[in-house]
Amino acid sequence: MTIFKEVLAAKKQLQGIVSVTPLTENLNLSDEFSATILLKREDLQIVRSYKIRGAYNKMSSLTEKEKKQGIVCASAGNHAQGVAYSCNLLKIMGKIYMPKPTSKQKIKQVQLFGKSFVEIVLIGDTFDDAYEKSIEDVQKNNKIFIHPFDDVNVIAGQGTVGLEILESFSDSIDYVFVPIGGGGLASGLSEVFKHLSPNTKIVGVEPEGAPSMKTSIKNGINTTLETIDKFVDGAAVKRVGNITFEICRKNLDDIILVPEGKVCTTILRLYNEEAMVVEPAGALTIAALDFYKEKIKDKKVVCIVSGSNNDIERTAEIKERSLLYEGLMHYFMIQFPQRPGSLKEFVNEILGPDDDITYFQFEKKNSREVGPAVVGLELRNKNDISIIKIKMVNKGFEFKYLNEKQDLFTQLIG
């Protein structure tokens, strides 16, 4: 059976289980881009992401014998919640491996959705550590592994998002922007559109720090990245699926890479202007519109808002990354002149009236008299930074600009 036929079967399987999420025009975005911008709100699913579609479709396809064996999965977030909820609905015992740094909020949500049918195992520091242990469990105890993306039933479940879009909107759709992590959603959705709306361009969106699908398609072979930026945790994988790679390289018209800082700016904007709470992966497609503004003018565009499982503890980091990307946050290592009142001089004569010191830490705590200090500045206007640098030089403040020295920045600021 083809993937498309599997999606049609999945639609029947998921009836009454998943929500048919809204497809609504966002008037602010439509006005900004002179286009019709429609948001597919998968953040409003019961588990607050589309992942329930693939997880339930896969698990409901298991034989009675396989269900009794129990299932295993590895996840740091949305897939775990989808699997946990499916365990509860289908009365299947499941073991979910999660990295130790996983937030308490996500762990609590997984247990809440799975209730007595799931056991959570916290192991290792990364998803890869948790994945390795989950595979060991599968092999040792003859359990069924529920893959987060590289499985035909999972792909088919995610593909039902595409069917709902076409059923909800009668006009032709010019573009669909879809986030890519492992590629399950992009694969299922693109198969639907290639069959039912072949003129629609499907644009995949990956975080700039984890371009696993774009790299693989460029290389012509599924490629494992050595390192990734894990910030967009719902879409940051070192290696996409073998099945999803083959589908995506055939179906996708383009892949855009979006800087993590731009994603953060979009998260804050959606919260402040639309009262929408989205996770980093959920903001990817909207963040991508800026990089396609000329092509989408006067077009009908759908953005998949994939999830809203954002941890409130990350708010400070999101704001910081946004300010850095927008050129409004700057870090320096400053050697203050050895004269009375030099700090006061820095505040009154170098900084502008709308500039704030948000971080101040001597590099060495035992040498405050003569040692340099790491200083963080938040500006109202990004163009002020050049003026501040000139003033520091003119007044004898020796400094290193840390934003451009990534290794030193990470060491000192974190």
C-alpha cells in the first residue's frame, strides 16, 4: 500500500481520537506579507502537538500479541506525550526513555497523559543516550519500538494534517511551510499534496543549527551531523529517517534554514501580539516567512504550527537569544581605566539614555581592583552599538567584543 493510501486509512483510524484542528487566517501576518497566511493550529491538539497522530496510528496497528509485549520509545518531549496518551487509550504498557535534563514540566505531562500505563526512565544527558538505552530494552525484552518519525504508520498518521488542510480550505493553496525534525510530518503531508494538490509548493523549514535534512539532500545520501544546536528541541536531530529522507528529497520544493534567534523573536511576537504560546519548533514556519516574503506576495500560504509544549523556564533564554539576533544585546570584556569614577563615567558618558547594563561580572572575583569585567548591554536601538564602541576607544576603555568570539562568549556567559 502506498504512503498516500496509508494516510487515508490513518484518517479513519484517528477519527474520534485526535482533534480536527483549526485552519485560520492570521490577519496580522496576511497584512504584513501582502498574502493570505493561514495557520494550521496543531498546537491545539490534546497533547499540544501533532505527534499524537503518528503515535496512535502506529500503536493501534499492533497485533494483540505485540500489544501484550509492551512498547518502548525514546523522546525528550512531544513524541513521548503522544505515545503516553496512546498507551492510556489503548491500554498498552509502555516504557518511555527520556534524557535526565528533560524539564520537570515535560516529565509531569508524560505521566499525566500515560497515567498507570507508562513508566518513565530518565537516563543520559541527550536524546541519543536515551535512544541507545531504549533500543537495548527492545532487544533484551522483546518489546515493540515506537519510532518518532521513521515508520510508515507514523508518517501516515502525521500525513492526516495534510488531508485536514485540503478539506478545510476550498481555494487553491500556493505554499505550505512545514517544520522538519526527523521528517515524519513533512513526508506524510507532502505525499498528500503531491496526490491531491500537486501545484502546491511544499517548503520544509529546519533550524539553522540542525540542518540534517537539507544537508542530506545536498549530499544525496542520508547524512549524520556531528554536532547540532539543540535549542529548537522539537526539530533538532542529528540524522533524519531513511524513509523520510527518500520521501522528502522527492517531494519538497525547497528547504529554508531559520536562525534560532529569529525563532525566538517569533515566539515572543506571537505571545505578545496574538496571545499564542508556541514552542520553538512550532514557531519555525512563521519565522520562515521573512525569508520568502517576495515569493509569497499575493499568494495563499499555510504554516503548520506544530506544537505549544514550551517550558516557561526557558523564557529568559528565549528573550536573550532574540535580543542577540536582533542586535539589541551585546557583551564585552572591558578593562576599566584605573582612575576614580571610571564605572560612573562608563554609565553616564558612554551609554545612551535608553541603554541598560543587564550583566556585570568580574572575570576573576579575587581581582576586582584591576581585573576586567564581562558586561552585558541591552540597547533600545541596534545602531547605537557602533557609537558605544567609538566612545570606549576615545575614553581609554580597552575591550573585547564577545558576540563575535563564540568560544569565549560561551565560556564566560554560557
